[in-house]
Amino acid sequence: MAVALTVWMIAIVVVMIIYAGRHWVLTLNRLLGHQRPYMQDIIDEDLPGVTVLVPMHNEEQVADGVLTALLAQDYPADRLEIIPIDDHSTDRTQKILESYAVRNPRIRPIYRRGEGARGKPAGLNEALGIAGNEVILVFDADYQPPPDIVRELALAFLDPEVGAVMGRVVPSNTASGFLARLLDLERSGGYQVDQQARYSMNLVPQYGGTVGGFRRSVVLSWGGFDPYVLAEDTDLTFRLLVRGWRVAYANKVECYEEAPQTWDARFRQLRRWARGHTQTMFRHWRRVLTSPNMTPAQRVDGMLLLGIYMIPPLILTGLGLSLALFITGTIPLAATLLLSFFAVGYNAFGNFAPFYQVGTAGVLDGMRERLFLLPYLFFMFLFNSWAVTLGAFDAVVDVLGGRVPTWEKTARFRQ
Amino acid sequence: MDISVDRAALPILPHRAYRRPRAITARSVAASLALAAAVEALVVAFLGDLAAVFTRVSAELLPGGARSAARPFLGIDLRPLEIELQPLDYRALLVWFLASAAAAAVLAEVKRIGAPARYMAIYNLVMFAVSATYMLFTGELGYGAESFSDLYIRSAVVIWLVIPVFVGAISLFLPFTILERGLLVGASLAYNLVFSAVRYALFAWILSWSGAVTMASLYLFFGPLLDFVYVVGVFSVFLVPMSKRLGREGPQDVWTWL
């Protein structure tokens, strides 16, 4: 029993070292490697027609903001169509959309009511059915798109190999409190370093479901989004990659979002992400390993990306095992020099890797006093681990028990 | 036909999306490595003295603190603190178990306390409850007072050895000045020495009235894991002035693009 526990513990540590190594490699690439730019300085009069989809469910607090911003886009009016998808709203969302549609023929809302699958993927499918353009961009309702963002994102599709594009998400409500500031740090690390390095290294940059887009015909070619997948963005990323399409990442195309302001909202968001992502892992891992359209490095990075939400459950298992091994005195830690070095070394280099990534991103972004918050990210560790573990467990139950997940929207806070 | 491109001449706007620090050169990396190696050599050379001062300070801080006989570790003699464990009978263990479990259950519902703080408190309460349960059935934990003291001081010594290498490595590819690099390594090490000595005495004092039931929590949560948090803290303290300095200087002097 003791041997089995020890082997399991070592296996957990090995997996965590691999992920820590990935953080180090990506961060060092961002600091030292050549950066691959997004489509830069392309002046093209033949801009593609674009349909912007905005999924909405009870968005009366934010609907006005996103529609106003989209109408102010620096893009030929005759090539831009906006489809807000009102998914069973019970507040004033429909009235707001109607008032905009009356004044602006470019806005063609869909009002989803009655029976049928609910949630973002189902709404996107319905909108794809009536969209008039090949290039589809998606913004969540709480986003505040700057005037050039449609042009910038649409440029990616001038490259015939690009199947999807992803821009950078920046929280706008950092003044609202501690949580939003911490999430701003996390986002900075995730985009400025992680996504950009994966793009530069030709690995697997991820389409994130908002501030991004895809080709309509490609998604329709496999029958649209699966309405019962909670992470349709990750699902799309891997469907594209295994078929030989590329995902472009636009680090300079920034869009403000509203980050969760309460721990409860953040917990629910994380749990949903973990559930959806883990569903996708079960669905795609074999295809990623065997796809002839992916390079070996992309396969490795793809597998690491697919498995990323399994790390917190592993960490919690490791914490439990540490406790068991400690109170039973199974491993003579005090007597084993090598193990002491290993534990301390891992604790230092392994655990520090994400903080190094976030700190580096903060410096590249020009953050100042906000970087003092870096050590506080540690205090989210157990919180994040628990939320993600529950989400991953949900996904396992979904897959094994055939349970159908239901979509849950992140709470909004804008007044 | 030559189609090579001078990357530096590309008309890329100075956007933060693709910038990298210009100051990281082979020379800065070599200087940083030399600095870390020098500090590491000093730590190795004076490891025995450091350990002696460390345990002496802890013993002074602990009321009635005493050090045990010398035990060899990594070529030096360590004299761990002698820790008196409060004996716990089954009633005391039952109280620990029930109180910890009840407190964890209550905390799980008290939404007014920030969730991360609640989760950390619950984690520690669970460790108390599990330890108390184990001791109820077996009478003692796998680690006694002596082995715990050994474990703590050996971990501390290993951390002193790792810190110069680790902090040197993390400063290697960021645009710190040589002074900042030196201060970063020195401050991390100095803080660790002082903090670990005070914490050692505090742990011994806590164990003297709580018994072994808090031992797992002290080592697994408030031990080396906390060392890592303050290393991140010191790192952030040095990142801020560096980032401000980069912001003050001309972008073309500080950053390179692509």
C-alpha cells in the first residue's frame, strides 16, 4: 500500500513538473524568442463580409454597451451584419434589441424561446443558419469592442489556412475590487505570455469563444456546434487543428471584458470552464494523438492543453496523499536527502513557474504597483483547485453517466 | 533572388504585444550567473555557522528552549530544537476532531469571509481532524517531536541552498540591474533565515500546547509552502521598481520588437 501511494505521489509530481516546464518554456520564449506578429499593416480594400454574433441571456445591464460599440466599428457598413442572440431572456433584453433593430437594419436579432436546446452553442447554431457572411466573429455581451476590432480580426481570414482567430481579453473593471485585479494578472499571463508564445512557437493557440471568430462554412461542414458541449471554443479549436486548419492569435487586438467581481461568480465560471474543457478532452485526445495534420510539438502541446483542467484534481490528490504519508510516517522524509532536495526544488521551481509567467507578462504590459499583488495569487490556489476539481468531476459524470449538461451564464455586475 | 528580411527594419509599431526587454544580453546573463554562484558558494562555505546561529536564535526565542545533541547532515552538524509535545488523551483528541470538523462545516457556510481564506482555513481544519482521527486509533502520528524537528531544520537548510540558485535563475532573463539582482538574492536569503528561525520557535511553542495534532498543518501548510509565497512576495517587490524604470526610459532604449 505504501509503495502504491508513493508511486502515485511521484507520478503526480512528474505530471506537475511537465506542466511547470511548459510554463518556463513559454515564458522564456516570450522573453527571448522571436515573436510572431499577427497580420500587420495589411491594407486591403477587399475586406470580407463579417457577421458578428452576440449571445445574450438576460443582458439588460450590458446589451446597450456592446451594440453601441459594434455600430461604431470602422468597417464598411454594407459588409457588417450584427446578430444578437437573445436566448430565453426574461428581463428587458428583448426590448433593447428591438429598439436597436428598428433604428439599425444591420442589427438582426434572434429571439430564442420555447423548447429546444438552450445555451451558447445552440444559439450560435441558430445564428449561423441565417448569417449572411462567411467570416463570423463572436463577442460576449459584457465586452466593449474598440472601433477597429472587427477589421483587425477579419484580416486573419485573408489567409486561406486560418480557420479561427482569437484576440486578447483585458478586464475593464479592475477598480471594482481585489478579485478583478487578481483576474487581470491571470489574464495578462494567459494572453501576453502563454497564448503569444504558443502562437510564436507554432503550437496550439486557443480560440476562446469571444473576441475571436471562425469560418462559417467550416463549422457548418461538421454540422455546427454540439449544443451539449459547454466549451464550444475549445471543441472548435481542436476540431480545426485535427483537420489541418490553423488558429491565429492576435495579441495586439485587445478587447475589454467585465471580469467576475464576486467569489461565487468566479467559482461558477471556473467550474463551468473545467467541466466543458474536460468534456472536450475526452472527446478529442485520441484525434490529437493521431492527427496527421498536427506536428509532433502541436500534438504534445495539444495534449497538455486538453489535460490542463485535470491538474487541480491531481494537486488535491497530492495534498491528500502528502497528509496521509505525513501522518503515517510512511516515507522517512527527514532521512532522505534526495527527496528533500526534490521536494524543495519542485516547490520552488515548479510552483513558481505560473507566477514567473504572470510577473513577466505584467512587466511586458507595463504594470506597476499592481505587480505587488503577485503573491496573493497563491491564496486563490485552493479556491481554484476546488472549483476546477468539481468541474472536472462533473464532466466525468457527464461522460460516464450520459448526463446532459446545462448552460449557466456568468453573472454581470455593471450598473 | 535574396528574399531574406531584416526583422529589425520591419515597420512594426511599438505595441506592447510584441515587445521584449532589450537589456537581456549574454553579458547580463553571465553576470547574474556569477552573482548567484558567488552567493551559493558563500552559503555552502558558511552553512554550518548559519545553521548554528539559526538554531541558537530559535532556542533563545522559545521559552525554555534547548537544542539537542549534534546530528550530521550534508557534512555539517545540526542541533535541532528539543520540542516538548503536549500529550493528548482520547478525550482531547475527540475534542480536537469535533471542534475542527464543526469549525470547517461552519466556515463552509459563512459566505461573508472571502472564499480563498475560508478554503485555506478549512484545509487546515481538515488536517487537524484527520490527524486527531488517526491518533485516536493509533495513539501517535508517524512523526514524533524529534523527527519533526529534524525534518524542519533539514528542510530549512535545503531551502537556503536552493534559494540563491532559484532566485538567480528567475532574475536571469528579466531586465534587472546587477544591483537589483544582488539585492533580490540577498533579501530572499536574509528574509528566509530570519523568518525560518522565528517560525521554528513558534512551531515548537505551538506543539508544546497543542500536541502532535497540528503537526501536519504546520509542516505541510505553514512550512516550506509559505517559504515559496514570500519568495514570490520578494520577487514582486523587485518587479515593481524595475517595471517603473522601464516605463521611465525611452521605449527604443528599453524594448526590442519581434
